[in-house]
Amino acid sequence: MATALITHPDCLGHVTPPGHPEQVARLEVVLAALDNLALTRVKAPLAAEDDLFRLHPASYLAMLRNESPAEGWAQLDADTYLSPGSLAAAYRAVGAVLRGVDMVLAGEVANAFAAVRPPGHHAEQALPMGFCLFGNVALGAKHALDHHGLSRVAIVDFDVHHGNGTQALVEDDPRILFISSHQMPLWPGTGAADETGPHDTVLNVPLSPGTDGAAFRRIYEGQVFPRVDAFEPELILVSAGFDAHMADPLAGLALEAADFAWVTGRLCDLADAHCAGRVVSSLEGGYDLDALAQSARAHVQVLEERGR
């Protein structure tokens, strides 16, 4: 068995304005950091529109196409932009997660990491938000359930920002457990502990500014892992944001690369216990380039070691 690294050059074609934190260099440094790992390298396909329609209406896709510029940028909200290559990148980002789900469930690889941009966990049904256009990981969960016939999928989101988009997209589906740990207070201002969803399948874990690795580990051992364990998922999806690192400029948690390696290993333990080790992870945030590269490598190195 092996670990799949799924990406595509189109994801470098999503170009944001100068000074924007979600920049092309993010993916470049991640790919460079993973270059010498023994991974099965796969080119991400374009997601089919039918795959996107599981969560996003046709009117939303039409709006994005209409707004897509021939040159320069179109601004969708205060933080989210389209460039001429953005839609191709976004379709590849979803396609990478779906391909990872397909490969892992077919037994072609043990686990997978989608090295993609734009990220996805802030995008709602018909609302681009927070650098995100499509709900990449949420669509992966729906694909696993509706296309592959699974009964239970868990999503764990350790990005420093609340995965408001993922929550909005999946909380009505009792087959999906969604867990988000995130700094609070912090944009987007959602993700209070009392937001549990209509089926009690949402667990939000607010973290105080300054939370370090030791506290993060205690919280995950006490709250997150028991919920995943009790849910007995048949697949674990990870929204792997690395902006909880102490060096990140957009937030104020104090994790280090070793903490991301630790949480990855513990999620792999749960996957071993419940779903034959099946984990699919997708890149979300992380805006200090050195910290992002170190953290992504730590995360994927654990997947590679566990996938042997």
C-alpha cells in the first residue's frame, strides 16, 4: 500500500492579488516540502458538474462562470477573488478529493493527501467565502456516501478558522460527523460549542488564543477522539489547515509541526480501528510559508509511514 499525493498544475493558476495571503507560493512550498517522500503521485481530474451539484446549485456555478474574468481579478467578497485560472483550479481541487476517496475506497492506496488550492471549508451552498469557492471536503464526504454507498463518514477540521462552510453543507446529513477545532474569537465568528446541528453530528471545539500543543492534545484526547471513536466512521476526511501554527500571521494559536504530526497519527489510529486505515486529507489554510511547508510535510510524512 502507499499514500497518494493528488495535485495538478492548474491549482497554481488560481492567482490572487499581490499581498493576498492565499497565494500561489503556498502550494509551491508544500509541493517542494513533499518532493522527496515516497508517495504515489496522481494528477487531479476536473470534478464533473454532477459531482458539484451534490452540494452546490447550478445557479451558483453559472454565477462563478459569469464572474470569471478574462484578465485580472473579479472580487467576490472582501477576501475571495477569481482570476482567469481560478475555476479550473477549483474544479481540480474538488476532483483531487474525489479521486482520493475513490483510490482509498478501492484499496489502491492506504490514504491520500490532496495538495490543492483554493481551499474549501468556508464555501457554503451558493456563497464563496474566505478564499473558498467549493466545499472540497464536504463534497468528498457526499461522494463517499452517495457514490460508494458508505453509511458513516467523519470529517475532522483542525484549521485555525471554523469550517463554517463545511458545517453548513453537511449538518443536515446524519451520516456525516463534522468536528472543527478553531480559535475563538476569530473570523468568521461561528463555531460556538452549542452549535451541534439538527442531528447532534456537529462538534465545535473553540480554542482560546494562545492555546499551545500540550493543551491542544489534551482537548483532542478529551473531546475529539472519543466522538470519532463512538461514531465508528467508515472513512475519515481531514480538512488540514496549518494556520494554527504559532508563526501564522492570521491567527494566534501556538501549535508546532510536531503537533500536526501527532494529531495525524491519532486520526490514523482511529482509522485503523474503524475503517481499515482509510484517511483522505485536503489542504486548507496556512499562511506562513516556512511553517506551512514544515507542517504539511509532518502531516504527510505520518500518512506515508502509516500507509506502508
